Amino acid sequence: MEVSSCVCGSAGSFRCSACKIVYYCSKSCQKQDWSNHRKKCKVQTQTKVDLGSISTPTRHSRLVQSLPALERFSVFSLCPEDSVSNNLVIYLIGLGDTTQPYLNLSRKFNFPNTSSLVIGGSCPLPFEDMGHGWYKHFDDQCLEIDPEIQDHGQLKTFLQTRQALHTLLDQLVKVGFESKHIFLFGYGQGGTCAIDCACTYPEVLGAAISISGEVFPAVVSNALIMKYSNESKITPIISAFGNRALNSEESKAFERAKSNFNTICTQQAGISDTNTLRRFYTFPKNLIDMIKSEEEAMVIMKLFSDRMYSSATKTLEEMSKNGHLIEVNNFEETDYKQIE
């Protein structure tokens, strides 16, 4: 389900909180349409899948987009909307982003036998037109919260998001996806949550990719509790940042992210070497940029090609020859940033 236009014809960036299906450009448009929408809304709200009634899991897109857990997120989109796939890539969008750039990215990746689910956090940003985040980012004075300060509100919303993502993963397994064939790809705050899920979800996932996502101290402390005795229980993680810090604050953020990431890698596993499973990469770009180079794309593609459903997955070389590799040079800046 992709973000659609409002009933007035404008782009709809808000949706009905009951059915999670119909989009509006403003609260005034929603109020004007309520007399027409209220009957449909009641029917649509009742069509959520009953997980207890599933006798033969099918991994079908129609089941995925009807999962009750999706009510916990501000937006979600599925691509393709009518298919059965063995692999599922969940894209966790960045702070204030919309789903469309990530749907475009999933189409450029073009993984075989794979569906893509794009979701956004439910933590509202201070101003209505800014969208949502995965956890509290601004304090009561609308100033950015210092990541080095333990903010109760931020931690609370972060843990709520963790629970929502764990519930979603549980329900995806219920409809037929194996956890080892579910992959997380997050940008910014979404990347932070992708790493957290990889460290805290009790079952091994296919992999987690974080682009410019920090590692919260809450992730580190929880990860140290969950130690694993062998590599087969560890979800692989790639954390990628640009190496061009534009100011001293970005430099501190980079060093903090690298230090915290190394902590969860070396201490969570309980084994001496996790370099083949969890890696921190830097690339020649600004610190918080999205994918900018063929080198960075190939690192991500290699991990996916190694971990996806074996009978459907092709090697990196085969994917390249058959046109399944993304063309990094075709990426546009607007692919990753919400258009103002």
C-alpha cells in the first residue's frame, strides 16, 4: 500500500489513525471527509488478519499488509503488493522521511524472490508537517536531545519502538517467513533501530544494515546481556557512515557510533572474532549521507546475496550480469531526503 493522494487531490502525508489506509493532507480535509469515510473506516478496521486462524502460512503480501502489528507504525508500504516471496527486506525510514524514496530504493536493489516492507516510526515530531521518528529526538524546547545524556523520554520511546518491531517480526514469522530470511535496512534513526533489533531479537535474522545510524547505550547494555555461544546465533550487521564530518559535533557522533558498535561486536558474541559477521564501514561521503558509491552498494549487496533464501539467490556476479545490481550512478539526492 503506497502513500496516496488526499481526497482534495493534494499529496497525503497523514493517514486515518483507525484504519491506517486513507491518507489526508491536513486535519481539516479529514474532518470534511469524515461523514463519507466513517462507514468505510469501520469495515476496513475489521479486516486485520486473525493470526490465530492461519493454518497454512503463505508469506503472501495480503497477509503482511493486514498484520495487526503494522498499526503501531505511522506509515507502511509494501512492494510488490500481490506476491509470495521467501525473503523480506524491511526498510526503516529515516527521521521525518516518507516511504516513496525507500520503495524506489527497493526497486533498484531488485532482489530476486524478495518482498519489501517500508515502515516509519510512530513518534511524532514537534511540528505536524515534519512527520515522525522512531524515538524522541527533540526536547520540550524543540532542541535536539544530546545522545550522550540519558533522556527518560527518549529511552521510553526507543524501548516502545523495540517492542513494536519485535511484535512485527513475531507476526511475520507467524504468516510464514523464516526469521533468517527477514532483513532490516535502516537509515538514520531507522538504522539505530535495525542494529537494536539485530542485537535484541531472540531469533537470528538474515542481516541488519544501518546507514548513518548510531548505537544507543541502551542497545549496548541490553546486547551485553544476550551473549551467544556460537556464530550461528548471531545476526550479521553492517554499519556504514561517511568519513567527512562537517563539524565537531558530527566528529563526536562518528567516534561515539564506532565505539558503541565495536562494543556490541566484541562483547555480545562471547567469542573472540566477529569481524566476519559485524562490520563498521566508512566511505568517502558526508557523515549522514545515504548510499553514494558503487563500493558501498557492493558491500551491502554481497551480504544480502550471501544470506538470502538459497534456492532463489544468485551470486553477486550472477546478479550483476543479469541486471539485478543497483546502478549507483542513477541515485538522486531526492531518493533519500523528503522533498520540501
